[in-house]
Amino acid sequence: MKKFDVIVVGELNIDLVLWDVPFPEYEKEKLAKDMRFTMGSSSAITSHNLSAIGSKVTFIGKAGKDAFGDYMIQNLEKVGVDTSGIIIDTSLKTGATIVLANPPRKALLTYMGAMTHLFIDDIDWELVRQTRHLHMGCYYLQTGMIPDVPGLFKTAKKYGLTTSLDTNWDPSETWHEDIYQVLKYTDIFLPNDDEAVRIAHESSLAKAISKLRKMVKILVIKKGEVGVSVYSDSEELDLPGYRTEVVETTGAGDSFNAGFIHRFLKGDSLMECARYGNACGALAVSAIGGTGAFQDRKRLKNKIDTILQEQ
């Protein structure tokens, strides 16, 4: 028996979400309709929401010794995430993202901070051994880890873990092919449709899917409100998204990841994994911030069940 269901290796940064905002202009002051200071970062949001829906989660990352780092760690611990693998470095600053949210679209401006200083030597291998599944988010932002991610995933597989990867956007927009070495050891690959085309360096989503599905056991293409497509050796699934009132879209894909991985580790079919992931993504956009809709754990199951019953 393993102590944890999921170990997440990833970034920690806060989100300052400004909602319903005009585009900024130099020397002019613009007004936002609403604001929320909340947990940010793909990896942390996935970890938080995985724990909120019932998985046992531990986290490896790096933060500065500052208010932002304290906030992130405290909020992970509040939902039961084990944070013993988080390193506090007094020489670094915890990262932050300003989200300009005009649903269904958003723009993000990020200071990466400590996340770029996580290295392979910071990995607690004993934590890895105690876990069933390894997940990594924001691959392109974790520049200190990138050269060693293939080795991280390969070792995780050696220890008997299944693996999943969500790259998120590449700020350099180079979409380097080094990632293909990681995909050799990836069980579940979770890009959105735009990212998939760029990662595959193809001219269409169909061509990207044809290329990427040969590299991983399970390819999951997230398509926002349109839904999701899932591919394995034996299955091809297309599921529409759930209809919901969109408040703010930050963390929708990360919440989908949480739902999909949670059900995958329970041994559910890919159809059920995708349905549950879609429900978690739909729930996420009903509140401001990627974890806003996952705060009330007592009501969370009923909320997700209600969404599932609507389709």
C-alpha cells in the first residue's frame, strides 16, 4: 500500500485575478469590476482540487520565505495536501500571476520566481516511492527541471508509478522537441487543442493528434467549453462540455486534470474519467480563481454529482 495517490512536481505562485477589465494603456488608470487574490499555478491548483475531491496528494516544489509562499502552502495544507516536499528558499521570491479575466478569455502576466529554481536534486525520492502516480504541470515554466524531466518520469515508472503531464503555454513559443523524450514515459498527456498543435509542430489538430497519440498511452485533448477528446490504443472518445454559467476560466483545465486523474486511479473507464474531468472543469469556472469552487468539501460531491446528472 502506498501512502499517497498522487505526487505533483510543480510550481507555486499566487494569482491576482482582475475580473471584467478593459485592456491596460500606458499612463491611464482603468477599473476592474471585481478582484480576487487566490491560489494560482497549474500544479498547485491540480493538487488542491485533487485533494478536495478525495485523493491523497503530496507536493514537491520550491517557494520563497514570504507572504505569497506562506499563503500557497497554507491553502494546500487546508485541504489535506502533504507539503513536506516543498523547499523554502530565503534567497528566492515566490512567483505571482496577474490574470486579466474577461470570460471566456483571459490574459496572464507572470513573474516566475522560485519555480525556475526547482532542480532534480530537490526531488525527495522517498516521497516518490510512497506514491502511486506522478503528475507535472507547467512543464515549460519549470526551466530548472526541464533537462531532467525525462529522467524524473523514467525513474517514476521504474518505481511503479503511472505518470501524467500538462505542459500549459510555452512563453518562449519555441515548443522545443525535447518534450518528446518525456512523452516516452508519460501515461496520460493532457494538452489543450492549441498547445497540442504547437507541441506536435503540425498544421492542424487532426495531424497533431495522429502524431502525439503514438507517443503516449492516453492522449487527452482539452477543448474548453466544446469538451474533450480522448485517445488510447483501443478507444477514441469525444465528449461535449457541460453547460454552466462562466464566471472566470482560470484553472478549468487544471481542474479537469484533477478529476480525470482521480477517477483514473480508481480504475474507471476512460469515458468515466473524461466525464468526471469535464464536471470538475465546469465546476471550476463557476467561481473566481482555480480553486474557488473547491473550497466547501462537504458540498463538493453533491455539486459534481449535480453537474454529471445534467448530461
